[in-house]
Amino acid sequence: MIFEGLADKLQQTFRKLRGRGRLTEADVVEAMREVRMALLEADVNYKVVKDFVARVKERAIGQDVLESLTPAQHVVKIVNEELTALMGGTQSRIAVANNPPTVIMLVGLQGAGKTTTAGKLANLLLQQNRRPLLAAADVYRPAAIKQLQVLGEKLDIPVYSDEESKNPVRISQEAVHTAIMKGRDVVIVDTAGRLHINEELMAELQNIKQSIRPHEILLVVDAMTGQDAVTVAEHFDGQLGVDGIILTKLDGDARGGAALSIKAVTGKPIKFAGMGEKLDALEPFHPDRLASRILGMGDVLSLIEKAEQSLDLEKAQDMEKKMLRAEFTFEEFLEQLRQVRKLGPLDQLLGMLPGMGNLKKMPGMEVNDKEMKRVEAIILSMTKKERRNPQLIDGSRRRRIAKGSGTQVQDVNRLLKQFVEVKKMMKQLQSMQKSGKKGKFKLPFMR
Amino acid sequence: MGFFDKLKETLGFDKLKEGLTKTRSAFTDKIEQIITGYRKIDEELLEEIEEAMIQADIGVHTTTRIIGEVRKTVKKEQIESPQALYEVLAQKVADMLGHEIKPLNRAAEGPTVILVVGVNGVGKTTTIGKLAFHMKQAGDKVLLAAGDTFRAAAIDQLEIWGERVGAEVIKQAEGSDPAAVVFDAVQAAKARRADVLIIDTAGRLHNKTNLMEELRKITRVISREIGGAPHEVLLVLDATTGQNAIAQAKIFQEVAGVTGVALTKLDGTAKGGVVVAISAELAMPVKIIGVGEGMNDLRLFAPEDFASALFNRDKE
Ligand SMILES: Nc1nc2c(ncn2[C@@H]2O[C@H](COP(=O)(O)OP(=O)(O)OP(=O)(O)O)[C@@H](O)[C@H]2O)c(=O)[nH]1
Ligand SMILES: [Mg+2]
């Protein structure tokens, strides 16, 4: 049941064909079944999948693929390209009004994350030297106004609210007036979550729209949404005219097929992605990355980018060489550990690696920052000699190291054992690279 | 009268059907549309049904499995009329959901502790409000615990519900340790001889190890203070959620020992079909459903009704 990622599945499909030379049309059909499955498992809308598969099939049946030596990669490449094309380019801009204030209205289903997103968006604009004001137009959900007020306080920006009023249209109007009076150049209106089929509440949104004429209406969508996403988006867009999408909770492990479907059906760009609960966790949306995420290929691009930002490339290359030559000692290991930690929270990092997303979910495979700190402490308590030559570490040395690092002897034992395993793994990795197989391994900071 | 009977009485089974009719009609219409277009059961028809099921978020995997079983039955029992497919389909789905209505667990004596968990925004706090209301109606003394100390104004939200339904809320300041709040609440429930303690928790994505650890700690605190508690760990799932709900269910089950699912937002157009996969694969029963934002919008989950409503022919 664990979804392994399309790349792996296709590899399996095509492996059967080895030795037969080239792909037939029937093989491609078989591959397309996998593509279809992968997309559906990723919550891409059924209709979108149908069209998409037809398009990919057409391309894949072309000569160049059939004669390719690595058909799996080739098909994945086509799928990825088509997906990326379907997602459109990056478009993380907010329309700016000629006459301020720019008015932005956030709409969506209950629980999509509108209020938090309002705070995050305000924060983002604040950093772009804008002067936002938040408007609390959710008069229905208990404590929704309070929630926005707390966010406003944290960000130190004004929040317009009126606890007495049950009229979101009036509140929105007043908020815009207040912004003008206070010289705020952006108004972000947080509206109540509602079902797209609730006529009364949809009419309310239309009334707000009419009275404040927003420059941007952004539909906030939960990345975990299933097949219904398209229906929801079509309704909101049909009745309000949506300018763009904000995708929330992308820090989860949902593949996010809903986003693709919405883009494909409404043509509206996805502008931002919510990546966490904190107020700075709103990022420009990268269509290409979502494409590979949907395919289960991991967010390789993000990882590369992140790595480039924070890793010392020369050191990394040097390390790689050493690792592959199996000259790997605790010295290198410590260095590696520090490099990895520079990249950010480990569990987030692992999620970006192909095939690792599932690894993370397996019991006993949780990656743990605390554990990493402990490992670091243990290594630091070794002498240089011991780090280079772990065989030296006998019983009394182990006790000393444990004491020095504030850990238990068992911890030291475990690390030493795992270190041997890692070295073994390095060797395997070399031979695997040759045979093209993939194996399971465990790094010392995984439990 | 037992707790379940009381709840049954307050909620009423007819209401369940009533609530479902609204949500089901789109899907039911669809199935009917599909079936009336055919004079015999053929591949094309099965494919169309498969499509409708996938669109209900049942998932490819489970759908394929159900269609496979349907195929077998059709062959074995020599079913020819497309109309008869309804029955077969509903039966197969009900098979996966388990046929009985599963009541909420109840402590043999002392306070019943219900821990409510789930990812962000699924409807945990609202479901707690509704549950508290129904239990109060049924005559229980209900205590609420504001275990979401993280999200802005989460405590206020629960307090408003507490006022609405007349249940006391045990809380600490925003940002305090949720395990400490829960500890206090359990003590209060014992001291005040509450019948039920319902604990709200912060929404957390199941892939955040540290937050899941926090949840583990909360359950540890509860079971340390009351043996056998929490008696019910309700995982709240949003019916609009797609296949990710399976991952949610798996990990919450592993960390918090989920005993039942509350499926919310069934008043929308989403079908919540993913619970079929969850019931089938994880043996995790759906116990209650949410059909709106008001305190009355809670129903017991009746698998047979859910299944037959999915494929029901007579429209009310
Ligand atoms: N239509 C509908 N809306 C619901 C239902 N249950 C909850 N909601 C709404 O969904 C939104 C989120 O509900 P909450 O109860 O705050 O969700 P939560 O899981 O506690 O959210 P966090 O604590 O922020 O993670 C609110 O606007 C609720 O009114 C339901 O059954 N139907
Ligand atoms: Mg809540």
C-alpha cells in the first residue's frame, strides 16, 4: 500500500522488458496504467488524469522513447515535463493597486487555513515594506476574530474588527476606510470558511466583493484535498472570479494532486504555498517541484537548492570521494553531520529525498534532531586518534566517552555499531551504483 | 440506560439518513445515471462505476478491490441486470466498513476520557462542542480540556463552545505545556466526578515527529492518571481529504492508539470515501459524522446506511 513513487514503479514495469530490446506500444500502455495509478493516488482529479494520460501516451509512443535505452526514465521525464507545463510558471505576485490600498480577499472552505494564511501574507508584505491591515470578516466561527487579533499583535500590524457586528460586508467596508485613514496600503480580508454549495454564504462573498472591489481574490486550498477540489474551485471561481490559489499545509506529506487539478481545470495560478504553522512559513510556489512531488520523486530541486545555499561544496565533494573510497572515519562523519544539520530540520529534509518520504514513516526510522545532537556530543568526546581509528575504542574508552558526552555506554556502543553499518552501506552503495539497485540503510541518527 | 443508548436516543438513526441524503444525492444520482444507461452488466459499466468510486475518494486501490469482488459475485450469482448492481455494490462497501454501528467507548466506572486528535483544521474543536452538547443532553456531566495551547485563540474557541453547551473548560495560558493542561483536567474530572472528559488537542500534521511525540506524551499522562484511559481516541478526518487521510490514520493510530474516526464536513459535496479504505485496511471504525457547524450537526455513523446511501436508488 505504501506508495513508492512513480519512478520506482515504472522502473519495475520496464525491468521485465530487459533483454527484449525495445518497447512496444503495449508496453507503453502498461506504463500508462502506472502513471494513471500514481496520479490518482496523488489525488489528481479523475478527469484531469484521463486527459493527461492520453497526452503523455501520445508522446511516449513516439520513436525516440521506444528506442531509448532507459525507457523508464524517459517516460518519467515526459510525465514530469507535461505535469510542469500543466502547472504553469511561477507567479507569486500580488496585483498592486494604482490607488492604494490594495485589497486582497481570502476565501475558501472551512478549515483550509485562511486566518493563518492572512497572518502569513501580512508578514510577507511587511517584509516587502508594505503596510498591511487585517480585516476580521469571519463573524461565524467562534473566536475567529480573536485569532486574527492575536496574529496582528504578534506582527504588530492593525486588525480591523467589530465584535458587535454580524455583518461581514460592513466590516470589510469599514476596514478599507480605516486603511485609508491610517495610511495602510494593503488590506487583507479574512472571510469565514464556507461550503461552495451554501448559496446564502456564497452570496455574502459576492456582496463583499461588490462593496470593496478587491484587487485580488485568493482561494485558499488545503493541499490534502481529494477529488472534490475541482468542484470547490469551480464553484468559487464561477461565483466570484478567483485570481489565484494559495496552497496550504504543504509541509505535510500529501502529494498535492488537488493543486494540479485546480490549475488544470480553472487555469488559475497557484501563487503561494504554506509550509508550516509559523508566520514566516509562506513561500512562493514552485510548479516544477510540485510536479515531481506528485510523482513521488522527491523534491530533488528544493534539496539541491538548499544544499547549494548552505553546504560547502568543495568539502562535500571531498567527502563523497572519501566515502566512496570507504576511508570514512568519525572525523568525516562529524563533518557530514554538521553539514546535514545546516540544512535544517531533518525530517523535513528527508521528505525531500526520493524514496525517503516513506522511510520516514516506518516505525523506528524517525529522524531525530535530539539524537543527532547526542551523536555529535559522543563524537566530540572522542580523541582525534579514536575518531580516525574507531577500532581503538575499547571498554574503558567507551566508558570515558560516555561520561564525557553525558550519555550512556549503550549509546556509545550503538553509535559504534551503526558506524560499522554505515561503512558497510557505503560499500554496498558502490556496488549498487554499478548494478543500479536500491537498498535500505540506516544512518546513525535514525532510530 | 447505557451511554450508547442515550446517545442513540439523542442523535436518532433517522437523522443519520436524513443527513446523508443531502450529501449522497449527487453520488447516487450519478450511479443511477450510469446504471440506467445500460441494459446489461459489461466492462464499460463497471469502468464507469469505478470512475464514480474514485471520484468519491475511495481510492484506486480499494476501488479496484471492490470492483474485483463485485465481478466475482456477478459471475457466481449470475447477476445480469444492472439494477441489481446497487445491492451488490452497497454490500461490498458495507463489508469493508463493518456492518455494525460502533458506539463510543465508555469507562466501566469513573470518568470516560475522550481524546480528540487530527491534522489542522479538520474540525476537532467543533466536533468536541457538538459531542459535549449531545452528552449534556443525555444527562452527562461533561468537562472539556483546552489541550490546544498552540494555535492563536484556540482556547477562546473552546471556551465559547463550553459556554454554549454549558460545560466547564479546564485551561492554562496559551503556550503552556499541553500535557500539563491535560494532567490538570484529568485531576479535575476525577475530583468533580465528571462523567465525561473531552480533550481538545492542537492540529498537527502526522509527519511532524516532535508534535507526534508531544501527543504520545499526552496519552501517557492520561493513562498514568486513569487506568484504561483514554477510553476513546477519536481521530477527526475531514471528508474533503483525499488519499492522505490513510497516512494520517496510520500514524495517529501508531502514536495515539486511535479507537474511532469522526468524519466531518459531510454536508459538502465531498463523499469521504477514503474512510472505506481506512476501515478496511486499518480496522479503524468510523463512529460519528459531522454534517454542519451547529451543535446539532452530529450523527452516529451507520455503516449499512452509509454504504446503501452511497448507492441508494430511491431519492427522498
Ligand atoms: N460544513 C462543516 N463545517 C465544519 C464541520 N465541522 C467543523 N467545521 C468547520 O471547520 C472549521 C474548522 O473547525 P475547527 O473545529 O476549528 O477545526 P480544528 O480541527 O479544531 O482546527 P485546528 O484546531 O485549527 O487544527 C470551522 O469553521 C468549523 O466550523 C462540519 O461537519 N461541516
Ligand atoms: Mg481546534
